[in-house]
Amino acid sequence: MPDEPVVLYEERDSLAIITLNRPEKMNTLNDDVIQGIADAIDAATASAAVSAVVIRGAGRTFTAGYDLNPGPGRRPTPRRYGAAEVEHRAGAWDPVRDFQFMGHNMKRFMKLWECPKPVIAQLHGYVLGGGTDLILCADLIFMAEDAIIGYPPSRVYGTPTTMMWVYRLGLEHAKQFLLSGDQIDAETALRIGLVSKVFPLEKLAAETEKYAMRYRNIPANQLALNKMLINQAYENMGLRTTQMFGTLFDGITRHTEEALRWRESFGEIGFRQTITQRDGPFEDYGERPR
């Protein structure tokens, strides 16, 4: 058992501080982390002492996305949701089972969206892949000057499940960064409206908390109603339907011939080399020229 939980929860100065606490794995997302975030949001929602929520990551990065390399014998098995047990032949894929599994993750990410209190995502280091599905559900995003956001699974092996990109960025920028998987630096993120504020890394935590504490001067019901009204405008644009397709398409993209071969290359040439081959032609993320 780990010495500390993989998600830490603290209430302080009217804030709930949620910290992804898996720094040795770059805070990659597994079921324990995702459930820990969901439980922490529930705790913040229920606490009368909390006026706003800050979610951040321990160590050198916010999150590198889903844990695609958990180690031998530790690959997660999708949960079964009441369906009869069927022995699957080699290579078989159950799209409904996959949709329920990934949909469960998506619904837990959406707790940030549904929380009646403002949620600010505080980003440093990398925020990649499935991590963007999480943080784009927050109300505001504050970013360190040297941080990087991106969805490299667009290149192979994934589509966004919460699919907030087009709603937060509009058509042009959503296509620019989802069709390519290109990285987004802080300057670009601020310019295109993906984040609200950018700070030097050493000031990020203090400035984020300072801003979030302002919400204690506003009645909780006022915050909740305004957030609900803004969110409902986007839900009227078909957000939930888009998320259904995004989650289903994510499963499809992970079971194409190209995706299966890409996953098999983890064992053939190693995880790090597989990522290098994916991102090398684009010279971004870990393959940026030094």
C-alpha cells in the first residue's frame, strides 16, 4: 500500500485543495486517481466551509494523462455493468463495455463541471491526453509560464471523451490542435482563450489561491446559480451528445489496426521509444529540440 493517498484533499482559508499525488508516475490517471478526484469534489461540494476548489498536481507536472504503462500484470480491466459473462475470443472488442468503462471516467471528470462551487485548475509541467479531459471541465484554468497542454492521442489511440475543446475554443482552434495533436504553450493558451491567467511557476500556487479566495465574498447560492446558467448555455449546444460520441469514438480509435499495432510496440521497442516515434516528427512534448 502506498504511504499516501494518490489524491490529497485539504480545506484551508475557504478553499478545498485537491492534489493529484502520484508524482513518481507523473500523476498519470488510473481508476484510483480518478475516483479520488471525484470523491474530493463531492467532499468540497458538501462542505459549508468551502467557497471554491483548486485542483493541482504534486511533483514536476500536473498529469501526463492516462497511465498507459502500469507495469506487468497491472493493466486495468474494464468494469462489467450487469451484462452476462461472455468469454471473448482473441481480438474481440465489446464497444458497449468499452463505452461504459470510459463513460464512467468521463462522468467523474464532469463532477468539476457540475460542482456548484467554482473550480480552478492550476497547471504546471505537462497536462496531456486524458488530463485535458479532466481540466477542461474546470471553470477556470491558471497556468505556469513554462507549462504545456496538449492532446497527443489525436495522432493515434484516442479522442477526447469530455470533448470540451470546441466549446472552450471554437471551431478553428479546436481543429488546429485536435487534428494535429500539437502542443500548446502558455503564451498560446492565453492568446486563444484556453486559460484565464499565466504566472511564473514560483508564483502560480499563491496567485491561484489568492484569486480563488475572493469567492468567499460572494453568496454560495449566487455562485451556484451563475455557474449553472453559464453551463446550461453550453449544454443546450449539445455538449452531452458530443461527449457521448467522443467517448464512443475514443474506444473505436483505440481498436483500429493502427492503434493495436501502436500498443503492441510498447512490448516490442519499449514505451519511451513508442512515444518518441509518435511525437518525433512533430518535435514537441518530450521530443522538443533542446
